[in-house]
Amino acid sequence: MEHMGRYGGAEYGTAQHGGTGTGVGFDAASAGTGSSFSAWLQASHPDLLPYGRTPLGAVAPLGGPDAGSLAPHGTTIVAMTYGGGVLMAGDRRATMGNVIASRHIEKVHPADSYSVLGVAGTAGIALDVTRLFQVELEHYEKIEGTLLSLEGKANRLGAMVRDNLPRAVQGLAVLPLFAGYDTTRAVGRIFSYDVTGGRYEEIEHHTVGSGSAFARGALKKLWRPHLTEEEAVRVAVEALFDAADDDSATGGPDAIRRLWPVIMTVGSAGHRRVPGHELAEVCEAVLAARSSAGREA
């Protein structure tokens, strides 16, 4: 799995430890950071971390606008367990104040072969944290020759969220939702976080983002144990419909633009992104059912 770009192997030489060329050479032994890429980056090049740059408060004038109002924010993320593993879904809207900044943003991404990550909050920092976390897990696998345990992954993500706390205080918070298939216990598991990096394992289902209260209400009514994957996808779409109906920052499935939520499942065979044609069928079925019901709410 290649993750190029800001934290990719081509820039930092992670594929060949100690590589030079145009990238930054990596030497974990001399750095004393073991198998953690983010710890090495913190020790060697902290300015390249998403939370290692100059705090906005140090350069912004006093009495200026809240930093959070200057950047796009993404919501809403839902996750649930089902009979074969775990599912995560996210809407496609990012907002900046009362303006729709993007209708195409993707908030759910694979972290590695057996886990996925969804992030609500400041979009730019969220995407940087996602990329860094992907490289962190890939780097660990290359150094140690094995996958990090699911709880180990959850703990490392919590440390990254905690490192972003100074920016969260300024309004640039990142709140991830992490889920994966525990190959040891053969079950899907979900982990949520607070802005201090506190990690909490959630049972059955969970939501984050501005529309989370409305989505959680839908999940409480529609989720049940041992859902099939197809049933879980339908429940996730229903939950995002409900969130978009009452939260202006959440974008529901858009049949005009053919924009559907990003939905990923993780099971014993690894992660899978539900393709667009399958989502189109589910979303249109939900729309038809709600239209035929003729209800206002």
C-alpha cells in the first residue's frame, strides 16, 4: 500500500531506510525512535507534522476571528458493527461558516488492510493526520515485519490527536473515528476519541461530527445485532439521510449530482469500499421509500 505525497516514502525515504537522494534520510537507530515514523518525524523534522507548525495564535492579531472559522470543516461520520465485521460511512460535505466549501470531500479512508479511519473537524489538518497515520502503520509493518495490533493502532492514533491539542484550543480540532477488524478476536471494533487524545471503545455503533446526534438517533432505532453487510449499508445511508435532514453541515446523498456517501467495510478479508453503483441503488431505494411514505418528518 503506497502513501505518497507529504508523508510518502518518496519524500522521506521510508521504503529504503536511510535513503537519501532528494528525500530526507531515515535512521531509526540513531534517532532512538524505534518503529514509530511520527516519533522520528517529531524528533528530526517537527515542522513537517500537521501539528508541529507555528501556532496560529502566535501570528494572528488579538481579537481576530476564531481560527476554526477560517478553514473548511467536515462532518458527519457513522460506524457500526455487523455480522461480518465493521462498517464506516461519511457524508461528502465540508462547510466554512455558512458556506458549503466542498460537496466532494472524502472523510473515510483505509488506514491499513484491516482498519479504516474517518475524521470530522478541520478538513486540512484531518487529511494530514490521516496520511500521517497511514504512513505510521505502513512504516511499523516494514520495520517490525508484522501488523500492529488493532489496540496498538488505536493508541497511536490517540497520541496524534493529543499532539494536536494546542490547535484544537484555537478552534482547529480533529475528531477521528477509528474502526477495524480484530483478527485475533475475529470481530469488528470501534474506537472514538476526544480532543485530548482520550481513546474510548464503542459498542455496537457510534457517530461523530455536527450531525452525529441525529445519525445516532437513527442508529439506535435501525441497528440490530448480526446485520448482513447489505443491511448495514442501508442503515448507514438512512442515518446519514437523517443527519442531513436536520444538520445543515451534513450533506445527504445527492441524486442530482450522483454524489453518494463514502462507505467502507472491514472484515476477515480486509477492507472494501462499497462501489458507487451499489450505493446508488441503496440511496435511490431509500429516497423512493421516504417519498412514497409522504411524511414531513
